[in-house]
Amino acid sequence: MSFQAYLDTIKAKTGKTPDDLRQLAEARGLLEGGKVAKGVKAGDVVAWLKEDFDLGRGHAMAIWALFANIKQMPAK
């Protein structure tokens, strides 16, 4: 599955774009100033996305990759 396919599936399942999830993560204290907050680990984000949006590990890790600047949003 391509990275874009992961993001498309996340949007279809949650109704949220990566930017929407970034704003929610900021509100929860998982991100500060658009960057991963000090002490926040991938597992924290995975647990939040599982609990609130029922996302599996692979899809949650795609969001983590964006938050941690491991991956960038694909150009459309």
C-alpha cells in the first residue's frame, strides 16, 4: 500500500485529514508548535488514534511519520 493510500484510507475511515489530526494532536498536547512534544513517543500517538478513531497500528504509524517529519505529504 502506498503512503498516499494509507492517508486516503485514514480520511475515509475517520473523516479527518492529516492536518485535522495535527490540530487535534496539538490540542491534546501531543504536538507543540507543529512538532512532537517533548517526551511523546510513537506509542502515545498510536494509542490515541486507536482509542479515538479505531485506527490500526499501520495507519496510526503513517500519521506518526507525518508528525515526526519522517514522511512528507505526497504531492497530488
